[in-house]
Amino acid sequence: MIQGVEVRDLQVNADERGHLVEVFREDWDTYDPEPAMSYYSMTYPGVVRAWHKHNRGQVDHFVCPSGRIKVGVYDDREHSPTEGNLDTFVIGEHSQQVIRIPGDCWHGFKAIGDEPSFLVNFPTNLYDYEDPDEERLPPDTDHIPLDWDENPDG
């Protein structure tokens, strides 16, 4: 796994009414440093939201409470022991996890399945509308070895 990336399984507490999942607790090491804000986005099936990275120390924490997403994280950090590595994860309602993503790694996701997906993020920096901390690449860039449409069975 890429240095700084962490995955934590989230406990699903289910009963006849539905379920409850804790997505943030201050006593978890996963959220280090602590988030400065939270937001959610809804993404239609098949849409890719990639690639971007942050250059001011931000760490993202992705959770997908509804739908399913394929998350990609690519490490092109010079002198990183995992430079050149690509991690992919499928998270969502059937695999409740939080993914800690170092912001200086390229990251993004694709909504998979037939229903819209919801992503909740707990970034460690406030979004600055006047001076956004985002560097972007297109989803199909040659810089990152991930084909978002590749069949997982090979």
C-alpha cells in the first residue's frame, strides 16, 4: 500500500430497522491530522471524478455510505518509498470503509453500479474558494497507469 494511505473497516450496526455506521471518531488514528470540514458529493453512475492532488498538506478521508465507488490513489512523490505505486479500492454500501489519502498523491474515483453514489470527505484543510489547493489531470492521463473502464476480471 502507498505510504500514508490507510483503510479502516467501518462497523455496520444492523437491525430490523436498517443500520447505523460510525464514519468518524476522534479516538481513531485514521483521522490524523483532524478534519477541518466535511462535505458530500453525489455522482451519477459511470462518472469519473479524477485526477487531483493537494500541495498544502491536506489529507482526505473518503467514505461512500450509498452506492459504490472505485477509488484510485497514485504516488508520484519524489523520494517516497512507494513512488510509482497505484492503489485501488472499491468501497460503498457493501464494503463500508474509510480511506485515508495523503493529499499530495493523485487521487480520484469512479461511481460504479447502476445507482448514484455518495462520497463523504473529511479533508484536513478548509476549502479556499479564492485560492483552491488543487492540481488537476484528466481521468485518462498517461501519467497515471489506471484505466477506469478496465474490467476487474482482467
